Amino acid sequence: MDRTSDLAVDSVTGVDVALPVAGPGARSFAFLIDWTIRTILSVAWYVVAAMVHNASWSLAAPLTPDAGWFVFVVAPPATIYFLYHPVWEVATRGLTPGKRTAGVQIVSRDGGAPSVGALLTRNVFRLVDSFPVAYALGLLTALFTRNNVRIGDLAAGTLLIYTRNDATLARFPGRQLDASSAEVLSELLRRWPALDSMARRRIAATILADAPAETDAELRLQLENLTKETQ
Amino acid sequence: MSESTRENALRLTLLRRSGLWEKAAARIRRLSGKRTDDAADATAIADDYRMLAHDVAKVRRLLPDSRAREYLEATYAQAHASLHRPAWHPGYAVLHLFRDDIPAVMRWLGPHVFWATVLFILTVVAGYWMVHTYPDLIALFASPELIATVERGQLWTEGLLNVVPSSVLSLQILTNNIVVSLFAYCAGFLFGLGTVYVLGLNGLMLGAVFAFTGLHGLDDDLFRFVVAHGCVEISVMCLSGAAGAAVGEALIRPGTATRAESFQRAALQSGKLILACVLLLVGSGLIEGYISPNPTFSLRARIAIGLGYWLFMIALLNGWLFRFRRLKSAATA
């Protein structure tokens, strides 16, 4: 993990909370997913409502559109498209389906959940971020600001962080290893390709010597094979 | 004992606490995003937070590139977020917003509202004078269709309801007005210059169109059309401009804070007023769609509606509509 992109937040415990700040790539990925979802929903609503309103397969607007056309066919897709972000973000305190999929979340600068006012403000400033086309200004700002934030985030005092829900302790299913041995093995496997064969044999011999008697047979065999490995 | 032996012993001792971390993580997952009044849960999560902080500090030094650190950092951050998530009471938040926050923002924005209004009035006068003196300049502010209609002795608003239903008209108008209002606010990001541009342009257009219709004897009809919705619509335009100007000023003169902090504070404060402005524009759009183009409403009725809605706006923005709740609370206490 790139520790340089963490935002350190003060805590009452005296130990900073390290929030991994999401970069422009993760932001763009989340936005694209959300954009796809709201576009599909809006278009789907328009297609179905237009066919129902016209009582035919035609999707075209009537020559003289009545109130029903506007209220049931045009307004709901526009509402879905433009209010998708504020409604999701306020309802879930900083998450949308796209952000959830991309593994990012909006937080305030103190690491807590953002206020409703902050969430609405960052959405109002989408008007600025979307200039001149395709969120170019927002993307540029995210590329060049310290915490990769767009103008809306600067205004609202928010930022996007990785949720890191996938962080787990080292585990070797089926092996009877305690946490410390599992962590050592995990670290060893990570560095394994970089080690020379002498070092591999020495480490395998050490693990084998320290391994408890109840270590399962398959693992013991693999370790023994490693100690016999020739260059 | 050698240094490396001591360090290894510390690492092993730390890693043997992994069972406690997993229990804490499970509890945090269970409680995050839920409302609970259980004091035991609250105490347990506070204890977990302290324990995780202690172990994060150790793991950062002893195992800086390990999965244990990654796991502990993530769990610690989740515990921090869970403990610092404020209670969410939507009803109280709305009441607090309209009763306390927006009146406070209005007091703070007083000078900005004054100068935005002065700017708007000056540009209206300038637009009126320009077109009244040089009628050809109307081409700068109005479309050829609008000019041709007025030159035929008609207002473009006549027979509007025969072409577009009121509901459609209302939605189109309120959407347009909300976008203009938000734009006037967001344009403050350009050090206030964008706000000056939006306010100035709208003022010039209003003055120019009034002057042009006046030259063709239609200014009374235009006033009759505008008065019901215009009082609030124009006021909201000035308020949005004032909010945008405050954001711009925060960028130009950040004071003792950094420019980013000053911008953030101004945007968050003035954003509350923008929310009220959007709601007021919805009402204004409905009036413009249903009442303004409807010839059955007399001028007196239109003035009463316009003035009444404007007074409602003043009461809303100053928190007078919700003052009884505060008095009631004080009496109960």
C-alpha cells in the first residue's frame, strides 16, 4: 500500500487515523459506474413511459405535448439523472452504488461521516466541476490537488477514501497456524521470489525446526522438500 | 537480550492479540450504520477503539509493511468513523436549518446582499437607459423572435397557456431559474467575477427588455406579467449572487485561515441559503406557470400574490416562521 497517499486525521487517542485517499482513477471508475446506472435507469423509464403514454411502440414526443407527457415521461428521467448523486449520498451518508463498487467513500476531513449540508454543497459544485465538458475541470483539479479532490470537495470539506473492507489478517486455510506464524509466512511468501535458494532452504529449515508437532503432514512435507531444494 | 530478539518478541506478542482485533472488527461491522441505545455496545466499541489505537501505534513501528498493519489500520479507521458519526435526526436538522442556520447566514451575508442588490439595480437602470436611448441595442439582449413580437405590438407571454400547459411551463421555468441561481452562486468560485457577470447580465437584460417594451407601449403589460413571480425571483437572484460573492471574497481575502479553509467555510455557510433559494424558486416557478400568464387574474391580485410571497420569503429567511417552536421550547424548559 502506498502510505504517502494517506491522510492523517487527529484522534483523541493520540494515534492518528490513516485514511487512504482515493486517486483520480478510483474516482473516475466510481463516476463511470454511477453514470452508467443513472443513464440506463433514465432511458429505461423514458422508453417504457413513452410507449405507455403513446399506447404504441413509438418513442417520439407528441406534436403538442400535454402535461401528462411532461410529468410522467420527461420529468422522472430528468429527476433520476440529476438527483441520483445527491439522493444516494444523503441517504447513505457518502456512498453510491458506483462508489461502493469502486471501494471508495466520501468522508469529511475529520474522517467522520459528512454532514447533509456538505453532501449537498459538493453536488451543487458539480456545475463548476463539469466545465467545459465531461468533468474536465473536476478531473484536472483532482489530478493536481493534494488529496485528489475536485472543486466540490474543496467547497464541502470532503474527500474520497478507500474503504479497505477487504483488509484481512494472513490466513492459510486448512493449516493450523497461529496469527504470528501466519503473518511470518505471509511476509515470507511475498518476498519469496527475491530470495536466493540458500536463503530459502535456511528459512524452510528454521520453520520446520520451530513448527509444532501437530503441524499437518502436507505442510511438513513441503517444508522438507524446500530444505532439499538444489540450486 | 539482543535488539533483534527483543523486537521479535514484541512482534510475536503483538500478533498474538489478533483474536482481539477480529472480535473488535466484528463488533464494529455489526454496529456501523445502525442505531443502538445499548450502553454496553457503546462502551465496548470505545474500549475497542482505545485498544486498536494502542496496537496500531505498535504495528506501525514493529511491522510497517505487513498485512497485520493493513488490517489494523482499516479496523481502526472504521472504529473512528463509527464513534464519530453524529446522530442523524432529519426533522430536527430541517427545523434547525430554517430556524437558526439560515437566519445566521442572512445576518452574515447582509453586506453582500446589499451590494449585490445595488449592483443589480444599477445594471437594470443601465440596461433601461441604453435601450431607451439607443433602441437598436436591444439586439444585444433579446432574440430576434422576441423583438419581432414586441414590434408587432404583442408581448411574447400573450397566449402562452394556449401553447404550453401550466404544469409544463412551471417545470421549464423553475428548472431554468434554479440553474441560473446555482450558476450565479457557483460562479463566485472565479474570485466573485462570475457572480458579478451573471448578476450584471441579468440586470441589463431586465432593464433593456422593460425599456424596449416601454417604447412600444407594452411596459404595463410586462409589469402585470412579472409582478406576481418577479419579486421573489429577482430577490433570489440577488441572494444567490450575494452568496457567490461571499465565496469569491473568501478566496480573495482568506484572512488568517488558508485560502482553501476560507473557501470551504464560506461555501458551506452560504450553501444553506442556496437550499432555501431553490425551494423559493419552486414556488416562484409555479406562480409563473399558473398565475402570471393567466389573464383572469387582476393586477391587484397579482400584486397581492407577489407581495405576499415576498413577505413569506423574508419571514422564511429570517427564521420568523419557526420562531414559535423556540418560544415553545423555552416555555417548556
